[in-house]
Amino acid sequence: MFIKNSLFVVFIFFLGISNAKELSYVELPSGEETEIRIFPAKGNILVIGLACDNGKSKHEEDTAQSLANDGIEVWMPDMLGTYMLPKSRSSYEKIPSEDLTHIIYEAISTNKDVYLVASGPDTQLLLRAAAQWKKHYSDYQDLKGGILLFPRLNDGPPVPGVEPKYVESVGTTTIPLMVLEGGRTPNRWGVNHLTQKLGTSSSPVVSKIVPGIRGYFFKRTDPNRTEDIVTSQLSGLIKVSLFYLQELKNDQANIH
């Protein structure tokens, strides 16, 4: 494993006694080093939040801390910041798949049940990482599922009357997926179509509309009352999603 020895010792030490955020640095196969914000917990669930945020996601960190307080460990690697890439559609294609799967490998090595979560266009990294993990690490523990918060997976702007075209990673996964979309965004009307496409490679997929909120609701500078409430309860929304994913995983196992 590539975690620096001294920081790994610090991580293990705090894992046993504290829920405070810790920083760990992981050397990736590409030669880059990524910073992972770790919110340790003693439970058997670990969530990797693919936060392409240059370390500025206050609401996501508050949510991660709340999850950790409830026994769910959270890792937040900043994949765009690692490569000093701008937040643009073309940047996601420059992130090596082997670096994504290496972070999953480190998480799987904790022997916890590992889930992925991402929002907006970051969800394409979640899908690519899950597909690559299944392809190249089939002898290891499976990922347990993925949560897609208001996914933005269209390949280009929508064209009226034309079936949406999605980024390449859509329809490549086999893990259970939970899609959450805001009730006050036009994207809600395409959720059923997206759900169908996400499931074309055997992923069981469930989608839910969250009433009264827009996409990117916890990133907005002008949130309405409902968005403020949902943001404060985001950890609960994720916990409910984890429950749905566990049920989907059980159903998937029973089928096979």
C-alpha cells in the first residue's frame, strides 16, 4: 500500500479515539499524491465521497462529520485538485482510472463495506471507478453501491425531441445505484430515462425525487427554506440511500 507510514500510524491512532477530520496522503499509480480528508468511525461502512472541490466543500464536510458521528466512515479525495485541473467537463477525462481504483483499493483494505457517493458531473467519476474496479479487481471485495446526487451525465446540451446522449461511463456498472434528483429542476423529467440507461449493464437502480429543492441545492448561495432544511439533513438522506442500496444488493444476491 502507498500510504505514507507516519500518516498511516496517525490515521490508525485517531480511528480508535476520535471522529475529528484527519488528512492522509496517498501516492497514486500515476505518481501523483492525493490528499484524502478522512472522517473516521468505528462502524463497518465506509463511504468514499468523490469531492472535486479544492477543499472548499463546507456542507459536504459537515455531512461527513455527521455520518462519522453515526458510525459511518467517510473519505473525501479531491480528484480535480490532485491534478490541478479546472472544474470542467474535459477535466474529468484526464483523471486516470487506475488512480480512482487505487483509492478504492485502500478503502477496501479496511475490510469495511465500501460505497461511493458523488454529485453533479462528479458522478461520472463514480461510474467509471465502479466499472474499472469490477473489471480489474474482480478477485477483491465488491463495492456495495453508489449514490448519485443530482447527476449531470449528459454528453452535451439537450436537444428538444432527441433522446439524450450520456457520457461513456453510463451503463457500464454492475453495482446497485441510488439516484437522487431535485423536484425543482428540469432534470427531474429525465430521471426515468437516465435510470433505465444506468441499468443496462445489470446495475439495479432506484431513483427518488426530493421535493422542493433544486439541483446543487447544498452548493447554492441563495438556498430557499426547503433547501436549507434538506442541506442540514443531508446525512440522513445519505443514510436512507444506504439502506435502499443494501436492499438492492440483497435482492441482487438472491437473483444470482
